[in-house]
Amino acid sequence: MKLTARNIHRDFAYFYLGLIISFSLSGIFLNHRRTWHPMRYQYASQEISLPSPVTAEQVDDAYLKDFTEEFQIDDQIRRYAVDGDVLRVTYADHEVEVDLTSGKGKIGEYRQTPLLGQMTELHVTTNNWWIYYSDIFGLAMLTIAITGMFISKGKMSFRSRGWKLAVAGVLFPLVFLLLLS
């Protein structure tokens, strides 16, 4: 096989096809994570009532440990906050919101969205082997982009027409970065 820009471009694209599709789809869903969380969905919800009144000053690590045991939440606390009279506790797979004045609240249990959750996880994982593989993937994407510039000849070549599209493709995200963020 001859080593040409077309062959390199094609073979890298074939090899990384699954990852390109996975990153594309999960990236689109991550763009809309304020509307819908692509990594997980609410599996169950339970209304709760505190056995005794609680003030914001009473909420600390010891209280949350007892709360977690009392409501049988078998999960690790990630963070908590008291906003006015509302206690919010975030666990790895649960979220709790309780109105401290009324004692009424809700526990939500979450599960990972099948397939999409795993694809989305690829964007945020810190596994060393995955990071190395992703770095190689990034270099492959650069290679696909660069070799793509040399595939066409004539009126459709990079030199004749492609550079204009490439400049527009670079300017568009820069406008968003500089003016809209």
C-alpha cells in the first residue's frame, strides 16, 4: 500500500470511526446538560419527613452521617449546602432536598443512562491508559485534518477553495470564545 495523504486519512478515519461517533454523540448531549443530564437519569424518588425540626446551624458532617444512616442511603456524600432553610445534599447516586422549617423533603436516586452514560464518561475519565489513548486519538484527529487538506486537487483543493472554509472554521469558534463567553 502506498503511503499517501488519502490512504492515511482513510485508514485513521476507519480505525477511529467508533470513537469519533461516540465523542460526537456524547459531546452533543453534553452541550445540552443543563436541560437533560446525559450521564444519568432519576430512577426512584421518595418523599421524606424529618423526625424532628432542624436549624441550619445544626447541619454539619455528624448530622449528615446520622441523616444518611436514618434514611438508609447507602452512598457517599459528595457535598452539601444550606441555602436559607433548604438543605441540599449530593451523593454519588442520590440527591436530597429538605425544607428545614417544615421537615418535608425528597430523596432522588439516580442511575447511569445505558450506553450514553458510558460514552459521556469517556469525556471526563482520568484513567491513565485512557488519557494516553485519547492523546493518540487527538494526534490522529490532527493527522486526519491535515491529510484532508491534501486529498483534493484542482478547483476543490485546499489551495484553491479549502483554505477559505478552514479560515471560516477557525474564526467561528474564536468569535464565540472572545465575544460571547
